[in-house]
Amino acid sequence: MPHLFALQGSGNCGKSDTLIRLFQALQTKYPSATIHTLHSGTKDIAVIMRGVKGLVVGIESQGDPYSRLEQSLPAFSAAKCDIIFCACRTRGMTVGWVNSLSAAYSIHFFAQTRVANNQGATNAATAVSLMQQAGI
């Protein structure tokens, strides 16, 4: 069964930055992977990567209510992503959107860690941890 890893937290706690760092780490580790960009911005992304350890990986960094997440998750499923990484809140509609894929995906929720100092290093470590959890 494919897997969906949802990074949960309140607004402005580093979820998007963590997932952008995860994407960058995957690009470095799998330079031959092809990338289909659904959205690219300075603060958030939505991409599908093919050829990550032979897998298809979807990444959506926007996980706010009324955000693109509601469209990205079905797009990732339609693209037959083996692994999906996304941001979401701790409750409400974004959690519902994630759980709507529970029939097809094994869902894993992870709490975003917020620290007083050096949030960037924490986000980078969380990105590596998510990759390890996914086996990539």
C-alpha cells in the first residue's frame, strides 16, 4: 500500500519550509529523478517526482485551510504516487482532506517541531527524518 506522510502543525511553524527542504534533499540524492511542477513559489511548492528509488513521490507544502492541498492530494493519487508528503493543520478540513485518501494510502501523521532558536536546522533534520520514515 502506498504511504502518505502528513506534517502537522499550527500556522507558521515551519511545515512548508521543512517540505521544501525535503524536496531539495531528494533532488540532491536523486539527481536523475524527473520533476513535474504543479506549483513553484518562494514559500511553497507542489511537485511530482518520478525516479526516487524507483518510486513516484508527490510533495505539497501548502497545508492551510482553503488551500491548494484539497486539489493536490487527488492529483497525487491520480498520478499513482507511491509516497505523498504534505503539510496539514492539527484538526479541521486539512486533516479531513488527508484522511480522505485512507482507503488507498497508509496515513502517517507527524508533528512539526517548533523551537525558539535555529528553526532551520530543526526543519532540515525533520526533512531527513521524513525521508528515513519513507525509506527513501
